[in-house]
Amino acid sequence: MTYTVLITGSSSGIGQATTQLFAQQGWNVAATARNPASLVPLAGASVLALPLDVTDEASIAAAVEATTARFGSIDALVNNAGYGLFGPLEGITDEQLEQQLRTNVFGVVALIRQVVPLMRQRHSGTIITISSTGGRVASPFAAAYHASKYALEGLCESLRFELKPQGIRVKLVEPGHVKTGFIRSLTWATHSAYEPYLSNWRAQVEQSDDHAPGCEGVARVIFKAATDQSWRLRYPTQAGPILALHAALPDSLWASMVSTGLNRPPRSR
Ligand SMILES: NC(=O)c1ccc[n+]([C@@H]2O[C@H](COP(=O)([O-])OP(=O)(O)OC[C@H]3O[C@@H](n4cnc5c(N)ncnc54)[C@H](OP(=O)(O)O)[C@@H]3O)[C@@H](O)[C@H]2O)c1
């Protein structure tokens, strides 16, 4: 039997690596992106390239329909598409905040609503949502992004209870920092009142990308989540030690450690 996965945000980074891995493992893959031309490098007999913008319900419905028309069913959904809106909350416009939540949270909800009826009918399916270490622990100047990832954590933790009797597994993959297009495509809000802390932090974030590992390990964890037949909810990747430290340290000590990055620029590269 050949299984089918639909992946959002296949044009880059984690979504691209995940598309490649599932196809290599013999799955049918509905690879989706806002601009399907970006999917040309992924072309193959088992890869169906489809346009899908997670903020456009009609494009989601069309992609789900095209996937079932071609492959017959959807066994797994990988909610991967997302981006980061960073910077001080005071510098963020309502429109920017809405766009962040529309993409990272409402986009996930819209995908889930489209595939759940199909999975419910077959009493089978796995929904994997890419959260982040940033859905468990928050860093400075990323309130909007963390709000979106913490929302996904609560959403999925609740949803797993209602979907288990329907035979549907709900899972969260929580990557630590990996090198993708994510840091390059961050939207940075600014506000003069937050200098020099904001510039120091931004430099730390951008510099940390130089040494971040590639995203192939995250793709492998996503594949494991899709295939391990367990009802496990959370799959942290790379950042297990950070989560353990965060849980073990008194909050005041944790906060002062994180704050050091605000008070000085990083050492030069
Ligand atoms: N990289 C990290 O360190 C890291 C850590 C934890 C979690 N994550 C999460 O991992 C996921 C993937 O990010 P990445 O690191 O692989 O970054 P990336 O290379 O920038 O990829 C992001 C993907 O999301 C897509 N996307 C953005 N807005 C979209 C929309 N409205 N509709 C459809 N697709 C959209 C992008 O498509 P376009 O090509 O059309 O822009 C791109 O394919 C995100 O949810 C991110 O929050 C990343």
C-alpha cells in the first residue's frame, strides 16, 4: 500500500527536505507552495506539485481535492508553512500581527478542517503540525511569533483528545534552530524606544544562523511521527537540553541568562 502526505510550505527549508524524504521513502506527496514554480526541483512521479496559500481557503480546498483525485486519500498532513514576525510588540502593526496569526495559526486550522472529514470517514490519519521550541519557551522580541506557536501547542494538545476516538493522530514537531530560509525571511518590527536592546538581540539571532545545523534531522523526525503508529503528542528536535534546562532552572536564573543577549552585541563573526 502506498501512503499519501500533503505538506504545506514545500518550497523551502523543512518543508522541502520533508517532501524529498517522504518521496524517497515511497510515499505519494502533495507538495504545496504559494508559487508552484518553486516546486520544480522536487518533481517526480510520486510528487504532485500544487499551489496552496494557507491564508486562502479556496486554494486549500482545491489542493485537497486535487490530492484525493490523484492519490485517492490523504494519510498524513504536515502543517509546515509559517514565518516569523519579530521585534517589539509596540512596533508591530495590527495588520502585521493579524498576518502572523492568519498564516501560522488560522492557516493550520483551515488545513485541519479540510482533511479531518476525509480522515474521519476512513477512521485513520495523522496530522503533524510544525511548532517550535518557541512554542514551549519564549525569547525576547518575538512575542507575535511565540503567540502563534504557543497557540498551536494548545490547539493540538486539546485536539488530540477529540480526534483520537475518530482514529486520527495529532502530533507536534518542535524544531530548535535549524538553517533554512526562516531567519533570512524574518519580518523585523522596530521601535526607537527599544534600542540598543533590539539591535543587540537581532544581531545575536542573525549570527546564530551561521552555525545552525541543517534541517534534514527535522525531516526525519517528521517522518518518524508519521510512521511510528504511536499516539505520542510532542517530538522536540535538537532543543531537548534547552527545554530540560528551562524546566530545571529557577525562572529568575533562566531570565537573567536569556537577558544577557539584550545587553551586548555578539562577538564579531
Ligand atoms: N528554521 C528554524 O529554525 C525553525 C525552528 C522552529 C520552527 N520552525 C518552523 O518550521 C516551519 C518551516 O520553516 P523553515 O524553517 O523551513 O523556513 P523557510 O525556509 O522560510 O520556509 C517557510 C515555508 O513556509 C512557506 N509559507 C510562508 N507563508 C506561507 C503561506 N501564507 N502559505 C503557504 N506557504 C507559506 C514558505 O513559502 P514561500 O516560498 O511561498 O515563502 C516556505 O515554503 C515554520 O512553521 C517555522 O515556524 C523553523
